[in-house]
Amino acid sequence: MAPSKGVGELNASLIPATGAPTRRALCVGIDKYDAPYQLGGCVNDARNWQAALEKRGFEVRALHDADAARAAILAALTDMVASARAGDIVVFQYAGHGTQVDDLDADETDDSYDEAFCPVDFPTGRFVIDDDVRGVFSNVRAGVNVTSFIDCCHSGSITRAMVPGGRPPSNVPPGSKARYIPHSRALSDKHREFRAAAGDAAVVPRLSGPTASRAQGATADTMLDVCFSACQPHEVAYETDGAGQFTKRAVGVLAESGAITHAEFIERVIAQFGSTPAQHPVLDCARAARDRGLLEPGVVGV
């Protein structure tokens, strides 16, 4: 009788023919934005995630500050996803500003905004919007574990879709800075100009067929990836003393944990914020993925 699969165990049909699964990560941290948008803890966060992931056997590509332009982020993310095979584990980590820009293709049913990462070149309209990330993740092959750790504002479901808002946080640590750029007409106009000028070049290719339809219309039960985020969609993510409040706690939990499920990981991170948190980290994934192993093979498409 074949043994049952527990946390971190992989269906034999998904084990790569070459043996052990490949573990690759992209770690992005941006502090040196144009004034007045500078931050002070995002590169530290990216380096801390890199160190923690390398201890778990990941090959890490890092993009910091000037290297973290829109084209570079999407190229590195696309390459990582495209090269992954069944059983492989892929991690995307981002620390920087988040924002909202006008939804140009009317695919947001709850509001008229796309949620966006702010690459270092975002003032020219070069945002990485949620549609871009969905486009990349629509190419995830069955049996590939794609996990994101996102430390920015409006990050509660940034690989899928967002809810706008602006509820003031409480109990913000002294000296904290928000990783958030408010929606503005000027930035959205730049976004429109860039997308219009780039045309098809601004669109991330997506698969055709049933896999793409699930990814493009992703809901909590059809997501092809697992996303841990710094805060709920209506909240603000903070950095204090050179570190993101979410990253500081999440990296600590990762370092202390052996085999752990996605649900257990987010519960431990939330507990680290105490009883009166200024932000509430979020796990966004299909329900079936909640009890599967963190950074273990075979989470997606099994």
C-alpha cells in the first residue's frame, strides 16, 4: 500500500524525472524612488528574504532599486515561471510601494481601478498592475508551487484583484512610513500614456484554454498561486526602523519553522502582530491550498 501524503510530500506523478525539485526565487526591494517617494526598509527586506530562502535551498535572483524597473521585474518573473516544471517551487517577493491606477480594460467588477506595484520607473507610467501578474501566473504548469510574499499597500490580493478603500489604521509604530502612493490623476494619466504607446508590448502573454480562463477570472477557489500579503486590501503596510512590519515577522516565522502549512504560517505571522495591529496580513489562495505545505512541491494544479 502506498503511503499517504502529508505536509510537504509530493504525488509521485509530479516528481521531476531529473530528481529533486528546483527552487527559484525573485526578490525585489525598492527604496530609491524619485522624491518624495523614497523608502528605507525595502532593500533590507529583500535581502532578508533572500537569506531565508537560500537557507531553504532556493536559487535567488535579486533586483534592488535602479535594477527593479518594470521590464526587468516582469522579464525575471516570466522567465522563472516559464522554466518551472511539475514539482518545482517558485517564489516572488516584493517590497516597495503599492498604488491604484485607472482600470483600462474594464475587468475590475468592484471598482474602476487596477492594483499596482510601483517599480522604480513608475513615474513614467511603467506600473506592474494586477493584470500583468495574472498574465504571468496564467502560464503556471500543473504541479508547480508559486508562492508570493508581498510587502506593500493594497496587497491583500494583489496577484488577483483588489478592493479600494482607505480606512485609517490604528496603533502605528512611531516613526513608521507607509508603503503606499495614493491614486492620482497625474499618475493614472502617465499609466494611460505608457500603455497606449507600448501597445501590445505592454501586455503580458497568457495561455489559451482552461488554465488561462481560471487564471484570468481568478477567484479565491481557482487561484493558481499562493499569496501572502502585508495587509488587507483597504489597509496600509508600514515599515519601521529599516524593515517592513510584515517582512520582519514573516521572515522570523519562516526561520523558526520546519514543515508548516500555509494556514499555520499566516496564523503565526498574524499572532506576531499582537492584539492591536496596525495591519492585518492576508493569505490569498484556493481553499484546497490552505492546508498544504509552505514552500513544498505539488501545491498548484494537483
